[in-house]
Amino acid sequence: MIKITADLRETVIAIAREAGAAIMDVYAGGFDVTHKDDASPLTAADLAAHRVIVEGLERLTPDLPVLSEESADVPWETRRHWASYWLVDPLDGTREFVKRNGEFTVNIALIHLGAPAMGVVQAPVGGEVWHAVRGELAYRRDGQRDSRCARARRRPRRCAWPPAARTATHAPSRYSTGWVRSRRSRSVPR
């Protein structure tokens, strides 16, 4: 796995911001909308951001493949052997981009052994950046200042509901087991 350093993180943030600037250049003017095979929209902004990100990541980590929504399909037989790779959505929310409502982002993630190791999300309209590394804190950056978003925590391996609540009634855990039994006895004939 690639070592995730502060320099790596800052470079990926800079790439995301550069892609956001390319998107905003298209956003400021007129643009045509075409459609991909799955009928989802595609604009010049998608392609411009794709080029910026792929070129930047290939310069940064030439040994890691980049899987982007806008790139040619890479067969599963090839991808399944990738231990680490970049997963990119250069313009997440193309429909919102077309509507000009400002609710779209640039998404870049480093995937290692099938799980995200680092992620950067950039909102081109507001300029905010959210970034995190697995097992560390997540941050929101406005301008050059980071503020902590959340603490890293492990996912529970089991369902958080107590066994009594895992019935057809789906009672929340704040209710007692007796409530679940009395509820079940009223709704299910014996």
C-alpha cells in the first residue's frame, strides 16, 4: 500500500480543487449535455475534471491505476487484481450541475484491499473540501483552515438492535422486551 502522508493528502486536495476550477469554467458559460449509454448526462465539465484528475493522479502515483466514471470500462478480470487504486467521480451530481443548483462535488478516493483508505470531496461552488484518512479524523476545509468533522470509529460488527427487537415488529431498542412480546401477541394469532 502507498504511504498516506500529509504531502499526498495536500496534493490530492490540490488536484480536486483544480478539477473544481475546471468545472466552474464550464459552469460559468454555456454547455451542451449529451447522454451516456446508461442515459445519465455528460457535459464538458465531466470530461475536463476527468482529465485534470487522471493526469494529476498519474503524475503523483504512476504505479496506481485510476478508475473513473468517465473512463473506458476496465474489465473486472483486470480490476480484481488491483490491491490499491484511485476511485474517482470527477463530477458527482451532473444532473444538479445541469440544473445549475450548485449541488455537485468532485470525489477522489484511494482504495486499498477493497476499502477506502483516504478520501477527498470538493464542492466547486462553495470551495469547501472534506478529507479523511481511514482510522484518523475527518476534516472540513474552508479556505486554508481545517475544522474537525467527526471522530473515526469502528463499525459495529453486529446489528445494534437487541435480540428482542429483531422481530417482525422492528421495535426500537428503547422499548422493553415485554412491550415487544405484548405487541406481538396482539398482532399475531396463536
